[in-house]
Amino acid sequence: QKEVEQDPGPLSVPEGAIVSLNCTYSNSAFQYFMWYRQYSRKGPELLMYTYSSGNKEDGRFTAQVDKSSKYISLFIRDSQPSDSATYLCAMSGDTGRRALTFGSGTRLQVQP
Amino acid sequence: KAGVTQTPRYLIKTRGQQVTLSCSPISGHRSVSWYQQTPGQGLQFLFEYFSETQRNKGNFPGRFSGRQFSNSRSEMNVSTLELGDSALYLCASSPMGQDSSGNTIYFGEGSWLTVV
């Protein structure tokens, strides 16, 4: 079993829809949670960064972390065709280390 | 502010050769880490450097090595290339600040390595 599980999709939604992306994890030591967006043949772009449990909002994006359930989510409001990409969750534990464990990524397609 | 810069962007090598990839972190960032991305295994951590010292290493064979220079630039090297080493190699930098944002990690565009 992988440490971080993420549905690979593809997830297809109409423009303007609310998108929900999720990851589950098994390592209770994880404290730092990130969401990255990766366009084809590009490097991952940091979207959201959350420490420990709680919610964080940035524009159309909301990240939620529920450490008790070992479950994290990314919500995208008013989705746009330009949001079509692969979304990767990533997490790490030790503050002194920058070794991220990634989910496999969810491919999102927003249809105009 | 310039992002993480990686060179070369694309390269083709033959089995048995070695390759060196370079990375310039975001200005002021002192931690550099490397990742390998393949369709089958996804993104996997290779190693992390801070102050010219390797702080952490992923589960990769000794053919994969790296180093960091005093200006925080980093290089990684893969010796005796195998077909399975074909991948996108990503460099990431982190500010290493005292607050929780010190753990934010920013990636470069990557170096596409094809081994034939």
C-alpha cells in the first residue's frame, strides 16, 4: 500500500463547476501538506501550502486538512479550462527535511 | 524574482554513459532537493542538500549522486545509465526560514533525460 493515495482520474467537469480533489495518507507523522498543479511537460507549480489541520483559502482555491482522518482536499471554485492539468498532493513530516511524498496525481479536464 | 532554473532541459544519452544535471535555486533559497518523475512511479525524492551537505536521501542506488556548491547551486549525477533512468528530473528549492513557510518547496521545469 502506498503512503499517499490519490485517484488518478481523469476527472472531467464543465466550466464553472466546483472541483473536489482528495488524497488519503497513512503516515501520521506528516505535518506539511501541499498541492501542486502540473501542466503537460512542465514542472509542478505550488498552489497551496498548509501546516497541520485546518482550512486555507487563496482566491478560487481552498485546501482542507483533516489529520484525524488522514485526509486532505483541494477545492477549486468556478473552474476554468485553464485549470485543466494534473493536480498532485504532497506531504512531509520532519521540519528539518524537505523530502516530499507525492500522490500519483489526478488529471483534471475542464470542458468549456 | 527568477524561479528555479535547470539545465539542460532535454538530453539523450546512451546506456552506460553518465550524465550531470544542473540546478540554480531561487535567490536566497538555501535548500535544494532533487526528484525523479516517471509515468510508472510518479514523483520520487532523490536527495536534499543544505549548506553543501546532503541532509536526506531517497531510496535510489548509489549511481545517483549530487552535490551543492557554496552559492547554493546544485548538480546531480547519474553514472552507468540504464534504460529505466529515462525520466523527468526535477530540482526544487526551499527558503529554510524559521517560520512554517520555510518548508514551502518550489520546483523548476525539469530536465528530460532519455536513455537509449
